[in-house]
Amino acid sequence: MSEQSFTPGPWEVGVLDAGSATIRASADGELVAECWITRHNRSRANARLIAAAPALLEALKALIPTNVGNPAASIPDDQVLPVDMTVGEVRKALAAISQAEGRDHG
């Protein structure tokens, strides 16, 4: 996999004002993005999804078998793969999804 060129996670959602939200790096507070109020008032939900991006990417990478992630592998699309993941990897993915959806992922 290629080296990341984005601000390292985790990222957190903060409130800028009543109509917007910020996304900042947890480690140093670097501003990653701002979400402004939309016609449908989805700025906080959009901010949660953006803030979850590093965790979602990490969890997804952990679930991809090495041989399938290799572009040179000649595996047909309809090939059934054995499930080769840990419960911890699945829980990490579920926590990232919960973060993106704004649910408690304790």
C-alpha cells in the first residue's frame, strides 16, 4: 500500500458556530476541513463522516486479503474467498462505521 499523504488520524469534530463544524487532527489540532450548513442542515453529519475517514480507511485495509489487493493477482471477480479476519478487525470496522454515523462506538 502507498504511504499516506493526508493528515494522520484520528480526527475529531468540533463546532465552529451554529451553522458549521470543523474537523481537526486529534494529535495536534491541525484543521483538516470545515463543513458549512447546507440546504438540508447536514453539516454535522458530513463532519462526522469526514472525521471517520482515517479509521474507515484503516479498518478497510485490514479486511482486504493480501493476495486480492495485489493488482497482478489473476483472481476472478466471482471467486469466493475464505474469511480470514479476526474478531478484533471486524470490531474495529464496526467502530469506524459507528463513528461515521454518529453512533456511540464505546
